[in-house]
Amino acid sequence: MKVLAKAHEERKQKLNGENWCVIPLLIGFVFFLQQTTILLVALAAAAAQGNPQGYNNQAPGGLGSQSASVPANYAFQWEVEDAASDNFFGQEEQREDVNTQGSYFVQLPDGRRLKVDYFVDDTGYHPSVSYEGEIRLSPGGGGGGGVSQGFSKPASVPSQLYAQPGK
């Protein structure tokens, strides 16, 4: 305990003597940190105000001024139908200037078709989900809800077994 008390007294004497200039340096450093924090907050606020979120942002590289004069007009449609795997899905979309609308669909394993109709405006994406058709029950009942999953019998295990390689 005497050693700790002696070390404490030595530190006290140093602060009262030759190291008195440390306190102004610490005050200056704290002031510098405050000013830096204020500057960073101001820059973040300016960046957020200068780059509004939404669909009307300019394209990078100065392309925004060129593409703003040409209205966006397009229409497309595609479908995939594979009878062997019972897959059927697709999409269609049209856009004229700022008005975008379309739909996409997928055939579900229970026999229904999930369809999403949507439109897009300056406030975002607005979907409307619907189901077409009736649920098909699997033949035979079998308990468990009766919805057909469309799975086939698993592949057979190979007849030849391989031994672990020798060391």
C-alpha cells in the first residue's frame, strides 16, 4: 500500500509542477472533436437533402439530362411452359412515360395459379395478389391434407458400394 501511495504522490507533484500544460491541450482536443462532429453532421444533412430518395434520381455520369428528354416507353411479355415438369410461369409489363403496369404469374403445386398485378408510380410499387383456379386434392386421400406435391419415387441406391481409399 505504501508503494501505491508513493506513486500517487509523485503523480500529483508532476501535475502541479512541470506537466501543467497537459490540461489546455486536452481542452483544445475536446474542442476540436466537437467542431469535427458538428461539421460531419452538417455534411450528412446536406448530402441527404441534396440526394432525395425516390424514383426521380438522376442517372450517374451525367446521363440524367440526356435520358430525361426521352420518355421511357416499352412493352414485353414472356412465358415458360414445361408440361413434363408441370411448370408454367411468366410476366408482362408496359411502360409509357412514368406509368408502369404489369403482372406476373406462377402455377402452384396445388393446381392454383398465383397472379400478381401491379403498377408503379412515384410513391413505389403497388401489387395486387390473387389466386386463380381450385386446389386439386391428391388421389387416394392418404391423410396429411390431401394436397398433391407432385413428387416422384426417389432414385434407387447404386448397387455397387465403394470402399474407403487405402492409406
